[in-house]
Amino acid sequence: MKTTIRTVELLEGTDIVFHPNDFIRNPLLYNTTQIGHVVCGEKHSVSRNGYSSFGIYSVTEGTVKLTTKNGAFYAEKGDLLFFDQSEKHLVENGGTIPYEADFAYIFGPNVKEFFEIFYEKFGYVAHDFTPPSMKSVWKEIVRACRENCEDIYLTSSLLYGVLTEILKFCGKNEDVTDISAAISFVTENYDKVFTLDELAGSVSMDKYYLIRQFRARTGYTPKEYQNELRLNKAEKLLKTGNLSVTEIAKETGFTDIRSFLALFKKRYGVSPSVYLKKLNPDK
């Protein structure tokens, strides 16, 4: 079932062309149900589910927030947002100032496959990427529609060009998606408690994609990497001899002393107290 819930706050500068949902559904051509440029206030939001089109937002100002079953994702100026409208989702202002974006809801042959390749690479957001042709393509299609002389074949060709630019960017470099931000987040917050969802949200990635990329880069899942950092710090604190084992566990972020003891023994082969005695045999 198709559902749409809107809170509308479109500001001056918005220019949208609307098409009926069944508009020119030629299975061999690409077209849009909506396309244009939006300027959205803080309260503007659109929630949809069950649609066959795919949303593409090229953010030119502010922040767009996308919420799906996988969490919340943020696209800022210069970022590209790509999402499946058949799944329940919410698009809203993710900041405190109006956001602007060139956008389109696209349908056509293999758009789903284009999206899946994009999603596998970036999740929903590709940072610092806007297809070079996007703004000119959007303006050309909007102009044609305004003049009521839309050439559906030209529109299809233009939209396909944008999709292939996105595809080209996806295949440009196997390491385009930089996981460094996630690694830095864990490193800087190793002694704090945070969920996988919070980590994924901080870098605008799907959490399952994040785990795969994190492991590929470090050899560990985010949680395993965090524990490795905690154990490294715990070993250093043990060597100073200034804190008790319980204090060290707390200092390094372990909320459960038993987990700390088990992980320490697994890594070093002995308990922290035995390890400490080996460091200071005369004590």
C-alpha cells in the first residue's frame, strides 16, 4: 500500500514539476514523478512507503536527514542521497537552517540495480559527490515540462546519463568510501559506550555495510576494535602500577569487570593480576 505523510514548509526558490504516478510508464524509458529544486524549512518533512520510484537528492545547502529501518543518515552540501521509495522512509531537515537540493523521483529499467550498486558502495549517502551533469539535466527537464513539450526520449536519455555518472563514481575506486571517519570515531571514543547504530549514524552509513568495510580495513568489527584499544590502554595502566584492576577496567570503559578479565586473559593468556606480578616479581 502506498502511503504519504507530509509536513510542508517549502520556501521561496522552490521549483517542482509534478507528474501523475502512472505518467508515461514505458518499461524501456526513464522518467520522473517529481523533479526540481526545493528550499525546505526546518519543519518540512515527507514520509513515504510503497512507491516504485527511487529518490535522488543532490544537496546544495544545509542538511537533509533520511530515516529508514536501518537508522538515520545525513547528507550535507555537496553530498548525494539515493534511496528506495518502496521502503518506509522519512526525509526531513537535518539541521537548523533551510536545506536546498536538486531532486528527482525516478523510475525506469534497472533503476533498482543502479541503487543497489550505489547502496553496496556508500549506503544511502555519497559524500562530496554531485554528478557534473545533474544541475543542467534537472533544469533542462523542468524547462521542457514548463513549456509542455516534454520529449520523453530526451528526458530518458538525460536521466540515464545521470545514473551512469553515479555508476561510474561507484566503480571509480574500490576504496572511495572512506571508513577512516568511523575508525577515528572509535579511536577517540574507545572508553565510552555507544551502539553500532550510533556509530553508523555518525558517518551516515548502513550499519551492516559499515561492519563489512570496517573489518576489511582493520581486521576487526567496530566492537572488537574498541576492545583492542581498551586492552592496549589497560596494559599501559597496569605497567604504571597506580590503579587497581577494577579501576583500570572502569578507566578504559569496561562496564562489566568480568568481561574485562575474560578479554584480557584471552589476549595475554593470564589475568591482569598475574600479568602485573610478572611485570613486578619482587612485589
